[in-house]
Amino acid sequence: MMETPTLITEHEALIAMRLFLEQFYARAGNDMETLIADITIESDGKPLDPAAWDDWLRCVDEAKSPRRLG
């Protein structure tokens, strides 16, 4: 089953990235090596750590929420 892409603006993407990094830092601290490994895309198109994808989608949803915009 193919996923429908979620389109976000550059502004929303920046907010989502910050949220994602803040959440990662709260859990793992300043461990860039683990972060990069977790979000490495495998041959099946999914990140090495499936939880990272779920975390990212939550951050995108939050970044797109009306309370974050404006």
C-alpha cells in the first residue's frame, strides 16, 4: 500500500524538525550518531528505527496544527 505524501511548507518543515530534534534530545541527549542511524532510510523506504518515523509524523502533524501557525 503506497502512502499519500503529506505536503508541508518550508516553515512547517522547520517547525517539525525542531520538534523532532527536541524530542530526540529529551530521550537520547546529544547523540548525533544514534539520531542519524535512527533516521537512515533502508532499501524498503522506511527509516532504520520505525519509531523515528512515527515521531516524525507526529511532529509534522503538530507543525501543521493551526495553533502553531501564524
